[in-house]
Amino acid sequence: MKRRAAPYTASRSPSPKGGGERSCRHTAPPPQGEGDREAVEGAVLHHCLPALRLTAAGLAALALSGCITLLPKSEPAQLYRFGAPTPAVSAPATTGAISVFRAPGNFPREAAGDRLLTITGERAAYIADARWVAPAEVLFDQAVSNAFEAQPGRVRLVSRGGPTRADAALRLDVRNFEARYGQGSSPVVHVRIRAVLVRGQDRAQAMEQIFDAEAPADQNRVTAIVAAYDQALGKVLGEIVAWTNSSAG
């Protein structure tokens, strides 16, 4: 009695007489004796090998096809930066330069990475497919150095362990660094920084001030939002540089 072919097509091969498809394991009759058993096993093996090769090749092709077509195609994220160096303002050489050590400050963890943070009411999100070229905290440190180098004044930032002894220390704590969505369709970039300046050898003289700036984006596009980041940060850093020069002396 013939058995019905299994529904799994990978184990089926065309019948040699063109009588439809059958499973390889169901084409040979049961063996009658030892000699007949060996003959039958050889015939079954001979008949099944081509089909097994075709099945293996088909499965490999199917797996390869899945690797190509099933994986999602993601666009690479566009990279942006803020705080690019600006041409230094030409000014006569100043005497009696004041060395100020830039002390480590704080940066909001949610905005410190390479993603652009947005705030809508109580909800926070990141702009899709857009990244800073480096973590925002690193770009901010570079922007601070560029701002002091570009503006005339007596203050010169020095690093820890440098050859010059610092006359004061400046600490900058970033409180806000985000693009806020409100009533309009375009966001407003908000930058808020707390500056603390400590003077004197005993570090007893300290002063602090909050610097705050907002810059609306012209459009709800990443390039316009990045330009607003540059504008808001540039305004805040310009005020910090002027305040440090007037307070450190």
C-alpha cells in the first residue's frame, strides 16, 4: 500500500517516471531478505542523493536570500557639530595675563552623548537619524576653549599640570542643553550654564552667575536646529568670556 507524500517540500523529489512528487523515504518497498535489503538500501541511497543535494542547495539559497532581503535597510545617521572655531578678534597684545584653570563641570547626562535632545512638555526624545560628530560634552569643552581664544582679554585658560600656575579657577555647569517644542512647529534651543569663578591663592573669593540664552530654529529641520544650537551657545559663551575677564582681574 502506498503512503501519502509528506507535505514538507524540502524532502521531496520528482518521480523518475514523471508520475508526480514523492518523498524519498517512501519510494522503496520494505526489504524481504538480507540480500534484498542491501540492494534496496543501495537503490534508495542512489535515488535520494541527488534530491538531498538539491535540497541542501535550495536551503542555502533560501538562507542567503533571507539575509539579503529580510534585514531592514537603515540609512546612515547624518553628523553635525556646534561650536566651530571662529576667527579670533584682532587686538593689541595685553600685558599681565591672568591664568584661569578650567575646573571639571557637570553636563546633563541625557544630553551629554551624541544624540540631539528635544523636549516637548514633559516628554523627552531624540532626533532620529541625526548625531553630533562627538559627544555633546566633548564638543562643549572644545567650544569653551575656542571662545576664550577668539575673544580679546587677559584671561588665558590653562590645564591641570601646566607650566603656569593658575590665578583662578572657572567651573561651568551646564543645566540645559536641548531643543524645546512649544506652540509653534519649530523648536527653540535652550542653553543654560552656571559659572563659578574662584580667585585667590586660598580660593576664598568665589562668585557665580547663571547665563541663559534661547534661539528659535527657522524651520523644523535638523540643519536649522543645529544653527540655533550654535547661536544660543555662542551668546552664552560670549557672555561668560566677558564676565570672566572682568571678574578674574
